[in-house]
Amino acid sequence: MINQTGVESDFDRVLFNKKTYKHEQSKCTYVPSKNTLVLTDRYAHTVYMFDTVKGTSRAVTNDNIQEPKGACVGPGDTVLVCSMAKNSIVHLTVDGDILCTYHVDMQLPYTLCMKNDGSRLVVSGCKHGMKKLMMYKLS
């Protein structure tokens, strides 16, 4: 982990799975205020939440989380995850509770990012021949 001032540190207390991911099988994000590292596992249909201070982790599975891909920090230090096979975005707390699922008007949402002030969300889809980039204004 490298903070904004360039100081590097390790996630010493985090015990990661002994799994090796190939290209495009996993993405991650970090919620600094909650000390939470988020890792998606596309083919296990799972989102992992690692508390980097306590050294605990939890695996989040749900029928709405199918082929999770991109993840980003959401409003209020929550997490947004692309659920590719469901053409939706799943909104989670860092404790793994599902707040809501949002359908997106694209096939295979792949990656997403949110503006720092939480006012806009950008989502891209990866369906071959139908790639899309959509911006949502949040209220």
C-alpha cells in the first residue's frame, strides 16, 4: 500500500487466499477510512473484504453477485461492484451487507469509478461489439 504522501507499507495482518488469479479474473479497491481491501473473484462469484488492521476477512456471496469484476469506493465509504452476469452494480457495506442492486443499461458491466464528491458514477461494459461507457449523475 502506498499512501498519498508516498509512504509504502505492507498489509501485514491480512491473510490472503493461496489462490493465483489469471488476467481479468480479479480486481480490487481499497477503502482507506475503513481500512478495508476489497477483492473480487470473478469465477467464484465472490467479493472478499479484508480488514487490514484487525486481520479479519469475509467472503460475500449472493445471487446478485455473479461474475463480479470491477470495484470502487462508493458514497459513504461503501463499495460498488460490477456484477457482469447480472448486468448490474451491487452496493455493499465494508461489512459485506448488500445495500442495493442497480440495473445498468449495458451488457457485461466491467469496471467503474466514482467522482471524489460522490456526484457521478462512470461504468463501462465489455460486450464484444457493444462496448459502452455510461455516466450516471447521483443525487
